[in-house]
Amino acid sequence: MDEAGAIQYKDKMHIDWLNDFLEWAPILLMVLVAVVFLVALKWRSGRLKKFMDEWKRKIVRQAEAGNPSAQFRLGRIYQEGDGVEKDPDRAEEWFHRALPGLKQKADAGDADAAFDLYDCFHEGLGVEKSDTQALNWLQLAAEQGKPEAMFDLSLEYREGGLVEKNEDLFMHWLRKAAEADERDAQYLLAACYEHGNGVPQDLNLAREWYDRAAEGKDSGTEENPERAQGK
């Protein structure tokens, strides 16, 4: 093979190699990205698990020390099997132990404690179910400024569960919850303005509330879209 032929052969080899590389490069890149993603996901999952384990140990310490809010949270953990085996009996025990302290805190103006008591009486956690008591504690939590309580109370007035349906009170508490940055309430209020449900249709206000909800912190709307629709 003369020199010119050798050069042409080398050029062809280089071109063939380049073509092979270009053909496989996207696949290799996808594999590399997938490996990096899996490594990052495993690292993040490990950190999250460590954080949750530490959080649960802290809840246990606080519950055993007599903190009623921690006792209620620990009851939820056993009720739902969150990182532990479900244990309805232990859940019921912790709910029951939490009740006196929650009542004391709620009477002193603690909206979170009042909202926990609403859950207890509404679901029968550590105590016999009572719609009357559930409504009393829900109203107290809402009046004390708990955004989630305001939203749940608005839905009660919309659906007529614990109270008679009342469109005016539904909008009153929905607006207060939305103004308190309860994200689900903001989405629902936006939908009300969009479709003219309970308020005059106003697409500008609808867009404003949708934007405000989208800019807010995640409160579970994506995980539970039915709640945002008031179902």
C-alpha cells in the first residue's frame, strides 16, 4: 500500500471510529446519567431515612416525657405503620395518653392541640367519636388561627358534614384559610373564582390565587388532590 493509500485507510478508520462513537454516545450518556441518578437517589434516600429515624426517636423521647403533641404523633405513627409495624393497640394507648395534655394546651390557646383534638373526636382516636366535640375543637382551632382548621371548617360548611351547609360561612372560612397561606384553600378559592362558584366569576382573581398557591410551600395538594377539590 502506497503512502496515499495508507493515509486514506487511516482517514477511513478515523471516520468509522467517529461514526461508531456518535452512534453509541447517546446510549452511553444515558447510561452514565442513569448511574449518577441512582447513586444520588440512594444517597438522598439514606439521608432521608437517617433524618426520619432521628425524628421518630425524638418523638418517642418527647412522648415518654409527657409531651401530649408528641404522644399524639406517636399514636399516628403506630396507627399508620410509618416506619414501624402497625399496632392499633399501642396507637390507641398513645392517643388516650395524649388527650388530657392536649385539652390543657388547647384551653390555653394552642391551635395545634385543638386541631389534634378535632382529629381525636372526629376519628375516635383514644376516645369515643363525637361529632359535637369534633366540631367544637375544629371551630376553636380555626378561631385560634390554624390554617388547616380554617380550611377543614370551610369544607364542613360546604359539604354539611358536622354542620348544616352554609355557603356564606364556607366562603368566609375558605378565604381566611387562603389568606393564611393554606395552599389547598388557595387552589380551591382560585377554582371558585374561575367557575363562579359562591363568588362572581373573576378570571383575574382566579389567576392571582392560582399563582399564589403555586408559589407557596407544598402542603400536600399533589399527594392528595381530592382534598384540594373539597371532596
